[in-house]
Amino acid sequence: MKPRDIIKEKSSLWIFGYGSLVWKPDFEYKRRKIGYIRGYKRRFWHGDDFHRGDKEKPARVVTLIADEEACTWGVAYEVTECQVEASLQYLNMREVVLGGYITEMVEFIPKEGHGSVLSLVYIATPDNPIYLGPASDVEIAAQIAICRGNTGHNIEYLVRLAEFMRHHCPEVEDEHLFSIETAVLNIFSNCRELKSNDRKSLLLEVI
């Protein structure tokens, strides 16, 4: 699905983010809503050789994997009028050209309020040449701990996403995300029982 096909005859559009878009959209929007989509699980299975890593040491970033029993929490942004084309042009470069993601349309369910909305989402598939695929939490953590790209350290990406989930979706237990965060912490500290602020401070000190 190409941006020009998405914006055809549309005066508004919802865009769902589940990775860096939850804290760093970097495009203008009318409003945002926290919520989830069904049928997908978030996994650190995609490679990134620009934003959070490089060609020699590709970073680990999230993509969506089909799973009928799962749901993924994030943020949906409503863009309207001229914001539609501008946001899609920006995201095409950020997510498609530099990240290798493709677009899909999914049903977004807001945490608060009634009704769902059709939303655009960016997904990386195994067909992508920098797709890394599954690995153990320890292996993923070891990769995250050493990678840095043009946007910053791979650890920052992990920390920001974990903090978003704790702050905005405290009732959701994202085992994959939090297990990798713990594995990264264990690389730099022998202390497993850290408070949220201590956890964030330790990892941000590293980067």
C-alpha cells in the first residue's frame, strides 16, 4: 500500500504506533489515543541499521507478529487535512525507506471511549533483508546493549518503550518487553529488584 493510495479521497487518517512512535511521532496530529490492536504480538525481531544501529551492528527494534490470541498496546494518532500527506511522506522515509517496514490497515480499539477505528500500521516481515527473527531474551539483550545509530542508543529505544507501557498501560504485562529489559539490566548490574526510577536511571546512564 503506497502513501498516495492511502491518502486518496481521505481528509483524516489514524496511524497506530507500537515502537518509537509511542513517544516520538515527530509529525503533526490532531489528537492521540492509547489503546490496542488484536491479532498481533510485539517482538524485537526486526533489524535496524540506521536509527538505532549500523551496518556492522544492526540494532533490535520491534515489529508485529500475527497471533490470534494476542493484542498489542500503543498509540493511535489522528491526522487531518494537510497533516495526512505530510505525515505519510515523513513516515515513508522513516519507516519504509530507512526501516524496511510495509503498511497494513488494522482495527484500533481505544483504551477509553467507545468504538474502534481503522488505523494504518507499519510492520516488518521476514521478507525484509534486515529482518533478524526470533532469539532468546539474553541474545536480544546482548545485541541491544552494544548498538547505537543516528537516532541514539538501542537501549534508549527499549527504555522508552518499557516506560510508556508502565506509565500508560500499567495493567498490561508485556512479558517479552520486560524480560528483555531485565536481561539488559543484568548485563550492567547484579541487582534484579530495582524500582522503576532506578531501572530507568541505570540504563540511561549507560547510554
